[in-house]
Amino acid sequence: MRSVTPAKILTIAISLLFLPTAASHRLDELLQAVQIHLFADHAELDVALTPGVNLAAAIFSKADTDGDGSVSPEESQEFAARWLEKISVQIDGVPLRPRIISTTFPSLQELSGGEGIVRMDFRSPDLEQSTGHHHLLIRNDNDPDSSIYLENAVVPLDKRVLIEGQQRNTTQSMYTVDYAVGSRNSWISLRWLIIAAGAAMFVLLQKHLRAPDQPSI
């Protein structure tokens, strides 16, 4: 793997910290926020849809297909499946088909009050990613006329994964991430090297503290 300088790590950290946010958006817009979690053997997508008040009823009706005024777990799953149909996810140019892990659909009252958020979690198939550099691309074509898109890869929980760079188009409907995957053994070796170095320093310090004072001349 290429070495990553402290300056590059700082640049990535700052870009993650100061990504554009949309704490408030217009009443006729749908905020689609996607968080990407990268692992050495798979990827996960956490999706939050927040419709403006004027769009709440329309979004709710897309899920409430039987028109009974509530969204059942089955209807919530169907809504997520339809949303997923207009999502393109690729790693190193190979298309992936994530599967639905969980969905949560608020009531119409919550959506209409501006408090409800549709949440959907997806997971990619298991991956066999080699050690080295990789490239993820995600494109969201859901509701392009009314949507604000926010897409971001969060700091990986998998210590073998290091995010190297991120790019977005002007609307953020298309997002790419460059990242590196290290071997499990390399991280274990580095960890034990740090532990061994710390132990050696401790022993040397103990010997220094216990050494008798040299007689003065």
C-alpha cells in the first residue's frame, strides 16, 4: 500500500467534517441522505429520506399501496425495493446488488409534521477485495426533479479500510470514494510492533530509575 502522509489524513478528516448539510430544506424538496460504511469484505448503506411538508402525502402514498392509511412492514419493504431499483452501486467497476436489511416508515402525521424520516438499511453481497486500492461509485436516480442528495462515506469501523478521497457531481446524485484495504496480518503486525516498542521503552525506563547513582568525582 502507498504511504499516507499526515497531511493527507488531515485533509480527508476536514472534508468529512465540513461536508455540506441540509438541516433545513424547502417544503417541496425531498432530502435523500446516504451514509456509506466500507468494510474489507462488504459495504453498507444507511439511507434517510426526509420529505418537505408539501411532499409528505405523495411519499406516503407511494408506500401505502393499499390505501388503508398506514404502511405495513411488507409495504415498507416493497417501498425500499423500488427505491433500490434506481440506485447503482459499483466497486471497481463491478455492479453490486445490495439487499434490504431493515426499513422504518413513519406515519403520515409524522411526515406531514416535518418530523418523520424514512429509514432504510442495505448491505452489499460479500466481497473478496484484494489488498490495495479500490473505487466505489454510487448513483441515485430516485426523484431527481424534487430531491436534494447527500452522500458520504463515514470513518470506517474496519481498521483495515482507509478512505483516500471522495468526489461528487454538482447535485451529489453521483458519488465516488477511493479507498485502500490492508491485510489483516499487516494491521496485527503493526499493533504488536507498537506494543513491543512500548514494552521495551518501559523496561529501559525501569532500569534507568533503578540504576545506582554514579559517585561524584
